[in-house]
Amino acid sequence: MTAHEHTVALTARPRAVRRAVILNRVTLGYNAAEAVIALTAGVLAGSISLVGFGLDSVVEVSASLVLMWRLAAERRDGCTQETDARATKAVALSFAALAGYVGIEAFRQLLSGDAPDGSPVGITLTALSLAVMPFLARAKRRVAPALGSRAQVAEANQTALCALMSAVVLVGLAANAMRGWWWADPIAGLSIAALAAIEAARTWRAESLEDTCCA
């Protein structure tokens, strides 16, 4: 590495950390509001998919807090792959918890035949998230290589999963509201559980990215 390249690397990394912190705070704020709205609307409508979507937002908040801890550790101690690995495992466990709860509740609702009410609030919220989340996920992935952070990638994947879940829940809510297909809601819930389980396994097995800050 030339002296110029070394200087560029030294200046690029602090910028990446600052950008990651900003993205983290935006995600944290958005998902905190999303969780409250989705959980409230889901409980009122009896919609397991909307409750699952709200719980995913809670998981997103926890992932953002985990990543915030990771970035704070870097600012304090420098880049540590051990810290990054622990953060990644914590994100994986949050996916697993979401998959277990929503899967059981969706299956129970499907067997009982409990029809949820329509939820215009839920439809509006999931449509908004479907528009917002892909942009956040792409921005997070762009800063991950500069950070050398698998935790950043895992959190970006979680944001991308939130976008996919938004689409699944939106379809289920719309089908129930417009066609009276009550079963679309628990099916959407089971889809959320499956996606979360896949992401939990993938994140748990993931290895850390190259330690670019220490290499």
C-alpha cells in the first residue's frame, strides 16, 4: 500500500463509521415508531402477520442497539473482530426468537380459523416500509466493507428482510381486506417465521469480514 492509499484508508474509515452511526440512528428511530404502530394495529385487528411485523421491528431495534454497541466499542478500543462476532451472534438469536414466536402463533391461528379484522393502518404502514427499507439496506451494505463488519452486513440484511416482510404482510392484509381471505394473514405470518429462521441460521454461520481496519 502506498503512502497515499494509506492516508485515504485512514480518512475513509472514520467517515464510514460516522455514516454507519447515522444510518443506525435513523433505523432505530423508524423501527421504534413502526413497532409501536404495527403491534397496536395488529392486536386491535387480531392480525398475527401484523403483530409479527411489529415484533420484527422490535428485533430491528435490538439489532440497531447491538450495532450501536459495536460501533461504540470500535470508537473506544479500535476495531475488534471479537466484538463484531458477538454482535453478529446476538442479531442471529433475535431472528430465531422472532421465527419461533410468529411461527407458533400463525399456525395456531390457521388451525383455529380466527379471522382478523381489516387494518387500513397496517396496510399504510407496510406500504411505507416497503418504500423506505430497501434504501436503508443498500446504504448500510455500502459502508460495511470500509468497516470490515459482519455485524453491519447482518443488520443490513435484517433491514432488507424487513422490506420483504413488508411486502408479504401487505399482500396478506390486502387480501383479507379486499377479498375476505382470512387465511392469507396466518400464511403471511408463517412466511415471516420461515424468512426469519433462514436469516437466523445464515447469520449464525457467517464468518467475519476481512478485518480491513486492522489489516
